[in-house]
Amino acid sequence: MLMALFVAKLLDIVGFFMAGVMVLFIKSKWGIVISGATASVLTIIVVQLSGRNIPADIMGAVFFAGIIAHSIHAGIIYYTKHLIIKKRILAKDEA
């Protein structure tokens, strides 16, 4: 069941957006984990506020699967941002 929750969190577009926006403003690599955990908490809050209830017995599993999945999302955005910045610096040096 944990693997199914992990796959569902990996496919979560809202969580990807939240983690991506948060990691854009953090310069250290710890920002990946911090934004992953924050996005996990925020997606659980959004689900609870929308009227859907997550059963209490799987709330912890949803939280930890969300931390891992949203940290992967944040890592993708973080390293893509650094790749773009590095290419801009190299292009500026060549010009």
C-alpha cells in the first residue's frame, strides 16, 4: 500500500507545483527536503479542507510518501534551475 501511495504522490501535479515554487527561492540543497516536507503537509491540508478525509490509519504513510515524492519533485526543479543558470553563465563567458 505504501508503494501505491508513493506512486500517487509522484503523479500529484499540485504537490509538484508547490514543491517547485518553494525550492526556487531556497539556495541550499537542504531546501529540497524542506520544500518536500512542506509540500507534503500542504497537500494533506488541501485534501482535508476540500472535504475529503484521509483515514487516520494511513495519514502517516501518506505524509512520509509525500515527503519522498515531493522531495524528488523539488530535486528535479532545483537541479534544472542550476543547470539553466550554469548554461547562462557559460554562454555569457563565451560572448
